[in-house]
Amino acid sequence: MTTTPTGDQALIKRINTAIVLETILRGAPLSRAAISERSGLNKATVSSLVQDLIDGSLVREIGTGASSGGRKPVMLEFIADAGHAVGIDLGVNYIRGVLTDLRGTVVAERTLPLKRLEPEPVTGELFRCIDSLISDAPPSAYGIAGIGVGVPGLVDEAGSVLFAPNLKWRGVPLRRLLDGRYGLPVTIDNEANAGALGEQIFGAGRRIDNLVYVSVGIGIGTGLILHKKLYKGASGFSGEMGHLSVNAFGEPCSCGNRGCWEMYASERALLEKASALGYEELEALLAAAEAGREDVLGLLEEIGEFLGIGIANIVNVFNPDAVVIGNRMSMARPWIETSLRRTVVQRTLGFHLRNVQLLFAELGERSAMLGAAQMAIAGFFDRLKASTS
Amino acid sequence: MTTTPTGDQALIKRINTAIVLETILRGAPLSRAAISERSGLNKATVSSLVQDLIDGSLVREIGTGASSGGRKPVMLEFIADAGHAVGIDLGVNYIRGVLTDLRGTVVAERTLPLKRLEPEPVTGELFRCIDSLISDAPPSAYGIAGIGVGVPGLVDEAGSVLFAPNLKWRGVPLRRLLDGRYGLPVTIDNEANAGALGEQIFGAGRRIDNLVYVSVGIGIGTGLILHKKLYKGASGFSGEMGHLSVNAFGEPCSCGNRGCWEMYASERALLEKASALGYEELEALLAAAEAGREDVLGLLEEIGEFLGIGIANIVNVFNPDAVVIGNRMSMARPWIETSLRRTVVQRTLGFHLRNVQLLFAELGERSAMLGAAQMAIAGFFDRLKASTS
DNA sequence: TTAGTTTGTCTATCCAATAAACTAAGTTTC
DNA sequence: GAAACTTAGTTTATTGGATAGACAAACTAA
């Protein structure tokens, strides 16, 4: 049975309440009259819906504003600390956690290293990190609104980590574990998807409707935001563009394909070549680049070119408004940007190139963590909209 | 100003009218009581909305149905010939046109060859084709509901053909030309997008939410249907996957990139190799394959492999429910399918492979034409929904 | 003080969906 | 074949939103 949700008066009210809340979120501080004008809703309707939002502890009056020759307006604002969200970036050798308010403003932050990668010790550390963040949350009307987690692997709709090669995880029911312990709404997603969201809301991709976030770390992951929404494939995971083959006749990859992009353009690929020059870590390599070492500069220029090859493919396929390069490799921006841009320009169809922006992550290593918090916040608002106010 | 459409009673009525119409479209013949049960709408509401649809010539009563111990139900059906749609596939050396009813059932069909490719002679032929199809339309309540056209090139939001390499067109304002002549709603889109829609509604991809249609002809185009909707990139065109590089170090392509997929796997690529064997046309080549010529079979097997290389990339990136191979190369199915499937299996990530179907177009060369008609039909229903009933 | 302006609320009205009663038109049972 | 039961579709009264317009409150300008 395909029972489409039918339209009734409650639906109208939910829609209009969402419009009012959205208007306040975007333009606060704002008066009722201004909301009415901007939204097209009747003044009386706005008054009534605002009262509901005030009763629901989501909006408050913050005194009067300036008058232009009449009664002074009563200004309204969203109560950002009506609740808090936990965002986690579960990395390969670290856990980065953040507590934010409902606007995404950071309230507390914790980073801790991971020594062991097995699910049990990692979840133990994860629990302690979350416990600590939750204990930092001031009391509020809605408490902890949700927990979002970005993980370096494939995640299914049930929030289980199907496969995380660098953690060597298979089938870890992360959402169930967290839900069982905290009894809170939990969202689990790929690290690149979380990063894409983070950059779209708080970083380089603010207000860009279609963007591709390319997370260049040990491997290469991608998060797609199409029509303002995260795109996930048929079974909930897509964007494995690290395994897009850029050389069909190249070396075999562990994934079964040949000549995968991440074999040429990832941090791992860079470090493999760098070890011949005597560098074992990205940080050391970049320090050498900073010092002007010619061989290192050549290596980085080459990596920029390989990144550009894959990004040109991405632009040709998706024709996005922007491509954002994130994760650890974004630190190498000064030394890869020139060759990267040159390659993309050379290899991209003219019509696409005309409109695409090439950006680097503004949030650096915090993209995924802040994006994960945003996933939790978005879930909170979605549930709000769905409930019969 | 971002004036979100606000919710009011008219919106409810539009939503519920759409639900009722959809229910009838899916399950006709159907009684009012059955609609009420399936949709969850109250019987009285259904009665009232059905009356509106009857008044609007979209639904009619077709006598009583069987009773199971009570009053006999009055059966309803959608009036498929309340209007008609014109669908055009504008090819490189042909125009294929169809007149369908609002269900997409073919009423009349016309194919004509194109000798000259300049915009003026082509539009002349196009007008004559459309004139003739329109004259075939029986009188109806809504008349010609719209015209849809699929073209082999990039199309912008205004319905202008920005660039069609094989027609050598640049900046032809096709929608404006057709709109000016017929005063009807006109939809212009890429041939691959039209084909994707055609196969999703009428062909191999029926009821599949996420599919990639790969149109393998002279070049390779792709149409993406994500979440049941055609995906177009930021500026209205995407899916130039023919120019996805599968060999970053391969031969330069006219597009500026190197080793583009369509240099290896298109009809043109096949025919270039085939000419060494003495074949100049795909049909002749396939006849030779039918006759068991070993060299030709080897050539086709190779093309299958190259197609598989690109499709594996597509599957890794989009993780769709299905990939549909269409256009002229679908005729070669018997000789390319084995190597194609083998290559895709070898080169695709296990998690994605598990769920993806590999299909061949069921509509053959008619995909794009029927998809174009569907674009016009969809436009008609969208306008219906938008109008304050 | 007076006139004009802006904000926000109140009131009467409209409109779509709904539940429940009702009419219509059948079938089943004995 | 009459009574009992079933199902289809309509009518009626009610509910709960949004709205226009009147209005009161609170301000500015002069």
C-alpha cells in the first residue's frame, strides 16, 4: 500500500510554522510585521504561529526595535540554546567531538587520539567523549537534540558501518549502540557526506545549492549535495569517487578496479612517493615545501595535477556550482592549487567550466565534525516539522 | 526576496486532488469508495474532488462494478484522451515524432530523414512533422497539452540549444521558435535525458527510482534519474559522461580532456575500428556478427569491455538501482553483453554491485521520442497541480 | 496638541476536510 | 419474498486553519 500523506489543516499549519521559523532563522532579529511581509502570510497568522513558537521555547521576544514613525516593533529571535547537538568525526586515529547549539555554534570541543582500532575500544572512547560533551551542555528546553557521527566508511540506512577499510570494521551497528546507550536520535553517515554538509552550512560552500566535497585524506571520499540535499545512492551510499578509475589500464586496486583515482591523488599516494625522498608524514613534507625544497615542490605539483584530473571528471559529470577540496590535503593548498586549477581548466568542457568554482575547505579538519552536528540539528528540525504542533 | 509559497486551503485541495487523480491513474477502474480507502481521504472528500475532476474532463464514470453484498460501485477512469502530447526525437540524420494521449499511449507516429543539418532546414522539417502530428489529434477537452523535444546537445533552462556538436548547432533558441509558432507549452531537453525518462516510464526502468540511462550512439550521453526526478546540474546540463576520462594519459579528445570514454566505447569508436575490416555501418557490422565472423565478434567483445569500464565508474559514483543501455548500441546486445557484464562485475565495488541491475533499453530507438512526449505530459500535470483548481 | 504611521490583536468570515448520519441499492438468509 | 445485512455514495454539522479588515496601542513629526 502506498498511502501518500494526505493534506489537511494540520499540514498547512506545519508548513506555515516552518516558514515563520525559517524566516526568523534567516533574518533575526525580526518583528512580526516584518515576518508577515517577507513570508506573505497574514499578520494575524504570523502572530498566532509566533505565539506557538514562543510557547514551544523556540523563539523569544528581545525588546523593541527602532520605529520609523509608528509603534515600535517587538523584535523576535530564535532561541539557539533551546537545545544542543553532538557532532562526532570518527577518524582513523582520532575522535573529534563537538557540542553545538541549534544554530551550530560551538559550545564545547574535544579531540582525543585513538590507539586501537577494534570496534570495542573505539566505541569505549567514543562513549566517553560523548558523555563528556553531554555533561558540558547547559540545561535547556529540549536538552540534547541528537547525535551525529561521520565515519570513514560505507554506512547503510540503519546506521550500521558496513565497511570501513582503514578501521578494518565490518558490520558494526553504530547507531544501535549509541541509541541504546543514550536513547537519543542518532544519525550516522560517511565522513565525506558529513564534511560536505559542514562546508555547505558553515564553510566555503555556504548557500551553494549543488556542490561536491572532495575529502582527500588517506583515501579519497566525496560528498554530493544536489539541490541543497545530500545525495545518497540507491542503497544509501554513493560517492565512492576515490575508486573512479582514471586509468583503465593502470595498476590493479584493492577494490577490483584498475587505476583508481585515489591511487594517484590521495595522501597515501603522496606519502608513498615521498618516502623515497625521506619523508614519512604529510606535515614534514609540507614543512619541506615551505622551506622551498625543489623535489618536494615537484611532488606536490604532480599531486595537484592528479587531483585536477579527477575533479575535471567530477565537473563534467555533475556540473556542480562548486567543488570543495577538504580534509588533510587542503593543508597543501599553497603548493597544489596552481597545477590543480590548470589541469581542471584544460580538461573540463567549456560550458561547465564557465560556472564552477574551485574552493578549498574553510573548516579544515573540522568540516566533518561540524557537519555531523548539523546532521543532528537537521534531524531535530525535521522531527519538529513532522510533529502535529 | 525568497517568498516561499505559503500554505493555505487551496494548497490542501491541490494536494488532495493530485492524490485522487494519481490513485485513479494507478488503479483504474476504481470506485469512489476504493479511492477513499487507498488514499486515506474521507469518502465525502473523495466524492467532492472526483466531481471536480469530472467537471474538469479528466475523469469519467464508466458504469457499475461488481458488488460483494451491497450497493454496486460506480467505476471511474482517467480520460486518457482528454488531451494529447507531441514528443520529438531530433536526431543527427532523422526526426522521429509521436503523438500520444495523456497516458503516453501512441496515437500517431512519423519518422523522416534529415538531409541538411543547418538550423533553418531542420526547423522547417520539424515544423512540418509537428504540424502533421497535431493534425492527427482528435478533438479533445484540452487539445494539445504540450510539445517535448529531445536534442543531441546541451540545452539551457530557456530551452536554447547551446551546443550540439553533431548538428553543428550553437545557440539555437528552439523553445522560443516552437513556442512562437504553436503557442503551446514546449519542453526541450537533452536526448539522453529524454531517453532516461522514456525508459523509466515506459521501458526497462519502469518504477525504478534511481537509474542511469547510457545513450550509446555516435557519442555517449547519459541521463540521470535520481529520487525519481531527472537530475540536471547547476546550470541545467550535466551528465556529459561521454567525456569522463577513463584513461588520463590517453589520446587528446576534442573536448580538451584525454582518453574520454566515448573515444573507446561509442558507435563512432566501433566504426573506426570496423572500417579496417571493411564495414562502414553498424547494421552491416551486426549482420556480420550474426553470420559468425570471428574478427567482428572480437571487435564487439572489446566494445563491450570498454562500455563496462565506464559503467563500472558510473556504478561506483552513483550507486543507482539500475543502468540502462540505450540508443543504437543496444542493438548489439547479443554480442556485447557477456564481456560488458564481466567487466562491470570485475571493476565495481562489491557493496554497490549487490544491488544494481544492468538492463538494455526496451524501447530501442524510440526511448527519447517517448520520453520527450512524457516531458510534455508531465508539464501538463504540473500546470494542473499548480493552478488554483 | 494634532495628524499621520506602524505594530500587533481581535472579530467575523471563508473554506476544505471530516465524522456521523443518512439515503440508495444491492445480496444473503431462512 | 421479507427481513437482515452490506456496501456505495451524499448530506449535514462541526472543526480548525487562514484571511481581510477593523481596531487599539504606541510611536513620530510638526
